[in-house]
Amino acid sequence: MKVYGGRRGLAALLLALSAGVAAAGSTVLAIGPAEAAPTPVPFGSVLPAVAGSTSTPGVTYDIGAATTIYTEPGSAAAASIGGYLAALLRPSTGHPLPVTAASVPSPSDGISLLLSGAPSTVGNEGYQMEVTATSIVVRANRPAGLFAGVQTLRQLLPAAVESTTVRPGPWTVAGGKIVDYPRFAYRGAMLDVARHFFPVATVKRYIDEIAPYKINHLHLHLSDDQGWRIAVDGRPNLATYGGSTAVGGGPGGYYTKADYQAIVDYAASRYITIVPEIDMPGHTNAALASYAELNCDGVAPPLYTGTDVGFSSLCTSKEITYTFVDQVVGELAALTPGPYVHIGGDETQSTQPADYTAFINRVQRIVSAYGKTVIGWHDVVNATPPASTVAQFWGTTTRNAAVTSAAQRGVKVIMSPANRTYLDMKYNSRTPVGQKWAGLIEVRDAYGWNPGAYLGGVGESSVLGVEAPLWTETIQSLSDIEYMAFPRLPAIAELGWSPYSTHDWKAFGQRLGAQGPRWRVMGLNYYRSAQVTWPAGS
């Protein structure tokens, strides 16, 4: 008598029956579930697409009650990532998943997260993953790579792994090998907290939602005409008065230094660097209303709750303006461990070109004096940026002579063309929130371009990376943020991470659709684009 038990047994039973192996007079007993187990998630479903992979047909690893997570001995970072993975898996699997330092270089059972043995070609953020019948081993050169590998492992598990309550499983990972690494160093998302303010909990939630797609920078737009959102000890009115309102006259709000530190620390735990932006010399009405001396006529304007742009400017001819900038940048730099401070610099219609150039050149020196690298909207190339300054291109054309000239002088460019990456643009004319000045942006529009060859005269070597900004004139809630960011942000993320050789709309659409059931389990409010086939459970 043949006894077929459990998941593998059921598969063997079906094979035996289909081949006519069950002989007359023999007894066949099926033990286990009445339906076939789900097929393991294929490597080709991972988003962003991996750089390279090979599958091992017929081989799988099951995460079970006896699975242990092993981490690199002596590495606090690896132990922390192991704890993160365990905390992610325990609620849905119900398994204990203890985390312990590996006693041997590569344990033959369980899940190993090791900072040794990865090929040098994967760099600081890449990883190698091998899945056999007895183990999953993720290797990286740096902790950021281990974290990226964990995000890939997460996507190789069924969508139910995202559940906060125990689900039946099984928790099966397909066998094979992945070697993966990013195309660009900078892969960003931007959240405008100035037009509408979002509390720390919302920012943390957004961090958790973008981390699976290997985003490694979160740019916070902390000041604008409608609100100032970060406490500055030397200028308390900026937050308490300048931060007291929002677009439409809402209550506003601001981050204390402790709040900002909490965001920075939380992002760091997800290997995301915070990039703070203080926009200047324009987009400054909140600052001008808070301190009259920043105005050329010494008169503070009223707080502003509309959505016009280009009407405000710091007084670039006053020395007090540069004292102010130095105070703000100095305090912000001290709070920010990341290398960048963003100085804005766009839409300065009320600043004379010569004054703009003098102001930007001087502010670049102030930022550099605090050990930070300047990022500015691409308008800053109209001043005299050193090669160390990074220009963030937000135009809607594929040619910009000034940016091309700056790139040829060594300035790196972050690609954020507004008609491709601006997440506040409507999907279509029926989208309930958002704007359309840069055009309607469906998912295929967000995906269908090449950051390394998009802007004439700016080649791949001049591109630092990509960023997807979300401006919030019409965005007021986490639900709004999610609806506008998903599914377009993962499209931008793939352009930033994956080799351009993997760029294919049909394949991407399948990978994107596969995220639908996962987002549903997470309770994420995403837009169900008609351009994507969403599978059952989405």
C-alpha cells in the first residue's frame, strides 16, 4: 500500500493517478488538504526585477516551526535585520523563528543572513541568495545589502505573509540562486509635508510601504509658502507660527526635533536616508510671515493657505538673510546623519536672476561648511554650482541646455521629470485627487522611460538616480498618499534598481499585478489601474 501524506504527498498522489500507477486492488490513502498547495512564487515575480537568477526545478524550502534565523556573528546590524525578518514573519506564520548568531559560517538549515561570501560585484547594496531544500542563505558585503535581500525573500513568500494574524501557509520558497544589485545609487521618494502636514506615524507607515521596493532615500519637503514643519531653536516662530496652517486653512503642524529624530532613526532601520529640504529663496512665505526682517521692506506678510507659486522670496540683499540660513541649515545638518541637504531653488519668479545666482552660490557654501552635499531643483544650475552639487531635474521636456552643461562639468543629476515621476499628477481625468499641470500619468507612463538616456546630453554616468515626488496641495491623508503612490512608485523604483535590460512593460505589468494581493493584505489603498491585470485576491 502506498500512503501519500501532506503537501508533497498530495502532489505525488496526483502524479501517480495521472500516470495510471495505482494498480487494481491496491489501496490509496490521501492524507492532508483537499486542494493542491500554491505554487511557490517564481523569481521572475520580484519587483524590482532582480539583476540575475537561476531556478532549481523541483527544489523548495519550507519555513516551518523548527526554522531558525541565523545572523553573522558579532554583527549588531545583521542581528537587527534578523530581528526585523522574524518580526515580519511571526504574526502570519505563527512560528517562533528564533534569531541567533551563526555558529558556523553557513548553517545547513534555517535562514542565514551573512556579511561574508557575497561577490564583490554586488557592491554595498546588493546581495546573493541561495535557496536549497534545507536552507536559505543571504549573503551581502554590507548590511544594506542584507536588508535588500530580506525584501526579496519577503516577496518570494505568499502574499499572506503580510498578514498580522496567523494564516495557514505553507510558507514555501522556490529553490535557486539570485545575484542582485542596484542600477543607480540614489532611489528616492519625496513627501511634501509643507502643503499638508503629516504626523510621524504617517511618515513611518510610508517608509514601511516604500522599503520593500528598495527605495533608499526619503526626501522631506519641510518648508513652503503654506507651512514650516521643523522646529529651529534659534527661530522658534518658524514652527509655532509659520507651521500653524496648511493649504485650505487647516491646522498645520510641525515636527519637534525629537519627532524628526524619530523619523530619521526609523528610516535608518529600513536603510533609508532622510533628505531634508528647506526651499529657498522662493517658496518662503511661511518664513517671511514668521520673521519680518527677512522681507526687504521689513513687513511680514500674512500666512498663506492658497496654492499659487513664485510670489515669495527671501531678501537676498540683507545680511540677516544669510544669518538666518546659517542657523536653519546648521541645526538641520546636526540632526541629519545623511550626506544631503536640499535647498530647493525652484520657481523664483520674484527674485531677480543676478540676486538668485548670488544667493544660491552663497547658500551652497553655507551647506558645504556643515559637511553636507547640496541637492537643489535643477534651477540651481543657473547659478554656479560646483561639481559636488546635485541637480534634481523636474522639467517636462527631454532637453535642458543648462542641465546638460552642468552635467558635462561633473554635476550629478537626480531624474524626476514631472510628467513621468510626479505622484500627485492624476492618473486620468476621473482621479478624485491630484493635479494635471504636468499631464496625466498612468502606470505605463511612469514606467516607460529610461533615466539614463532621457535628458539630451545627460548620459547614464551623470545620473545619480531617480526620485518620485509627491506634492500635497490636494493630498490630506495616508489613504490619499497610498492611492497616488501605488502602483506608480514601484514603477519608478524598478527604473532605479533593475538593469535596463530587464525593462519590459508586459513582464513588469505581471510583476506589478502580483503585488495586488499583497497590498490588499497590508490594507494599502492602491489604484487598480486598468492597464494592469490584477489577479484574484487583489
